[in-house]
Amino acid sequence: MPSKVPNSFSDLEQWLNERRVTEIECLVPDLTGVARGKILPREKFTEDRGMRLPEIVVAMGVTGNFPEEGPYYDVITPTDRDMHLQPDPATVRIVPWATDPTAQVIHDCYDREGRLVPYAPRSVLKRVCQLYADKGWTPVVAPELEFYLIERAPDPNMPLRPPKGRSGRAETSRQAYSIDAVNEFDPLFEDIYAYCEQMELNVDTLIHEVGAGQMEINFFHDHPLGLADEVFFFKRTIREAALRHEMYATFMAKPMANEPGSAMHVHQSVVDAQGQNIFSNPDGSPSKHFYWYIGGLQKYIPAAMALFAPYVNSYRRLVRSNAAPINIQWGTDNRTVGIRSPVATPAARRIENRVIGADANPYVALAATLACGYLGMVNQIEPSPECRGDAYLSNYQLPRSLGEALTLLRGSTDLAQVLGEEFVTVYAEIKEVEHAEFMKVISPWEREHLLLHV
């Protein structure tokens, strides 16, 4: 996080003055994680200190469409009224690629009565974090975000390919943890690190993952809301940097058929009011809360899959032998399971959710995984026995499609109570629209195998 985080509007004004900012990008993350909002002159931002947007702006699908009727409009007013947006001073960052001094600030969404809009992604994460606070707990998370660098692909009908590096050649073999493979893209990563430094993002290590052109960036552990903001900013940053180097960066869960998918693994723990990790007993052994948290993940991850794997493409990643989990087994230092407990000191004991895709909205994904763990702890849900072998050989325990996942989400009253019924209603309705749009598209596989054979 920034060394001097503005925590008031006067601090924010001073921050902007010190950097001679002339424009402000007023941002609101929508359900897909896309940055919506307005760009304001500095004077207008200072005068208004807020703006209005139609409430439907944060409740659209990835194609920009929304339902024409149904339960969606039990939450969203048909008159399409305004939301009142307020900047969060702590989120201000410079826009390092802008020509003129420009800042970006994330805003929270309120209704006309001054209540947080319940289906805005940032509102949902705030709601879940407050449930923890009411118990005297503070969740701590650390995301690991995978992504692909790919060759520019203006034609969506053509398969994607890895980009050429400094050598002039594209990767054709698996290069997991290869330093030289990362160095192929040194000019790009120098810009990325420079941008992240200017934005004071909390990024840690960069590695090359298994796939051709697949990378992973790790974030230092911190409070979920701040880290969701950082992942949101990071995605914008790396896409911009990649474009400036004549390539794309994509967080699709499965962009290339013959390469592994991309995940957002989330390490999570919980501390009490004294800062002690409640996953460990005083003698250093795992606590009941540790096991109950795992139990909650095991019980509720299937119902939360539409939040962790939000698109049709997401389920192409979650298949056997694809370096992605297919079930809700848990184990210590076992990367084949969906719920992993890394080897760590008692103070750093944590649980890693390996199910979440890189395409998930960071606010929604963090809210959902924390909701699962919260339910496990408050309801004292015991986990299944630890998996000590290869979980890829076990049966599927996760939904295999977006349609199946949405059915499970709609049927989970427990998750709806924690995340908010309005949010679940809006989210599920939007995803139904996206799924219906996808089903109108005829794929090359269907033409190849069905055209002349059925």
C-alpha cells in the first residue's frame, strides 16, 4: 500500500496537489471487474467530490447486456435511477501511462438514502468483512494471479498464440519457473514493475508458470478490500503495458486449448483483536477454527462456483490433468487438491483456495471464499479426512458447467444470507443472460463433428 495513504478528503486534496494532478479517473468496478465511471477535470472532482451513474452500470454482463424482465427488476428499479458515488481516498493512485498528470480513484456506490448499493462488488466484500469484524476477527488474504501474454489477436475467430520474445521466437514447450523464459519479456516487465512502483502496488514475486507465455504475480498479504483494489488496478496496468509492447495480456481462465488454465489462488487466514492467528492454538497446533474454515470451504465451494468460475470458458480449466482442482479435497502441501494448507509457522498458518479462476472478479471472489470460511466457523462444520494422495484421481465434486453452478448458487440460502440476497439475485440473473448469449454461438467443434455425421 502507499507509504502515506490518504484517509480523508483533505489528505486526498494534498496528495493530488503534491503530484500536480489535472484529471481524475473516477472508477467503479462492475460485476465483471471492468472499470466503469467518468473522467473529470481536477476542479470538477474537487467541487463535487462525487458523481452519479445509473445503478445498472455495475449490474451488467460482460457483453454489456442485462435481463429484460424477471427477478433482476425486483432489485434494480425499472426507472434506472442514479447511484451516488463517493471516492475512497485510500484508493487513489497515479495513472503512470497518462500523458498529463492523472489520478485514478475507486468509488463506492450508494443509493439516494445513503446506503451502500448491495449488488456492487465492493459493497459485497465490505459486507462480508463486517461480518468478520462483528465477531472480533480480521481476515487476511494473499492472492496469486496467473495470466497469459499472447500475440495480438484482432480476429476472435482465430486461435490464440504465445507472443515472440526478445529472441524473435515464441515459446513452444513448458517453461515452468524458467528465469530465461521470463527474461524474454524483460522490456515489458521493466515497464510493469515501473508502473507498479509508481502506483505503489503491493506486488511480490513474478514467476513463469507452466503454460507457454503464462506468468504469475504474487501479492503480499493484507486486508481483503485493499488487495481486491490492488488486483483490480493490476489487471488494468498489465493490459495497458502489454498493449504498449504489441501484445495482449489475458486473464481468461482457459485462453488456449492445449495449455493449462489460469487461476487466482487465494491464501487466507484470520486474526483476532490481538493480532493472533486463530487458525493456530497456543501450542502451535491447528485450531478448531482452522478445521471449521476448511469444512466451510468444502461445503459451500460448489454453491459458490458461479462466483469463482463466472463464465462458460471458466469450466474448461477445471478438468482432470489440467493442473487445476476438480474436487473439494483438502491436504497439507498438496497442490492436487482444491483446498491446500501450505507448510508454515503457527503464526502464518493459512488455507489456500485453488479453485478460483483468474477471470473471477477479485471483490466477488474474495467475498465468496471468505463467506464460505465464515459459515464453516460459525456453524462449526467439520472437514472430511485429509487427502494424502493425488486428488486428481478422485471423483469430480465441482459443477461442470456455468448452468449447473448457477442452480447451486440459487439454492444456497446460507450464502445468500452472507453475501446478500440482492447481490445473488442480480448476479445470477446476469449470468443467465450471458449463458443464453453463448448458447446462440455455434462452435467450430460442432461444425467439424456434427455437420456431416449426424
